[in-house]
Amino acid sequence: MMNTKKALTVILTMALVLGVYGVAHAADTATQSVSFEVAEINEITVSGNPGTLVINAAAPGNDPAPATDSSTTYAITTNGNGKVITAAIDTPMPAGLTLKVKLDAQDVGASQGDVVLDATADPVVTGISKVAKKDLTITYTLSATAEAEAGSGSRTVTFTLTDAQ
């Protein structure tokens, strides 16, 4: 009788193990392939317009004192390498006036310092690679010689984030 109990126990144990094994292998699976793409991103924006640059004083015998404004900022995002920011104005400055721009490039690239603006796009920040940064200062400086005529005007400055040439 003990043998029969042992045999019955062994048979039931094996049936239980095989049953669990069968259930575990009876599971069904499905797969999917997920495709992805990261597009090239090159974004730049500025924070409004600077205040009016007013030249209204000069020491006798010297050209007028320049006017400066650092109230605006720019933000940049790129996932590319070897990028550059260029700047240009829509029309040349009047005789005797020079407009310069300097972009803060901390942790972005290399600032080219005070760049004289004209109708040709010139680099203002170089060596830009894979960066997302905001609140970077833009500084404008307006200089005049004694030959500059009294009056007012405005110029549109265009900043472009592009591949370095």
C-alpha cells in the first residue's frame, strides 16, 4: 500500500509539473518593429527689439560718444555640428554711422566680438555644435563720426543659424 501511495504521489507530482510546464509554454507572444527618426533642428529666436540708440553728446574735438544697448537676448537650439550664426541689416547705414552687434556665446560657441553690420551676412558666433541655450545677451553699439547728419532711422537685423562655410 505504501508503494501504491508513493507511486500515486510520483505520478500526480509529474502530472502537476508537466501541466504547469505545458501552461507556461502555451503563452502566445507578438512583436512590433518601432521606427524612429530625429530630424535636424536649427532654431534661433530673439527677445524683441532693443531700445532706441541715441547719440547726443561729444567731447569737444572728439567724435560723438557711442550709444549701447544690451537689453535683448537670443535663444538657440541645434542638434547639428559646425554651425554658425550670421547677422546682416536690410540696408546700409547712413554715412558717418556704424552699427555693431555682439552676441554672448557662453557655452554655445565662439563670439566674434563687435561685428560691424552691413547688408552682407557676417559670422557673429562660430563653432556651434549640439546646444540648447537661452537668455544669451545681444549688445548693439551705434557709433558716429562728426560727419553723421542729425536725424533718425531704423534697420532690421536678421540673424541666421546655418552651416559654417
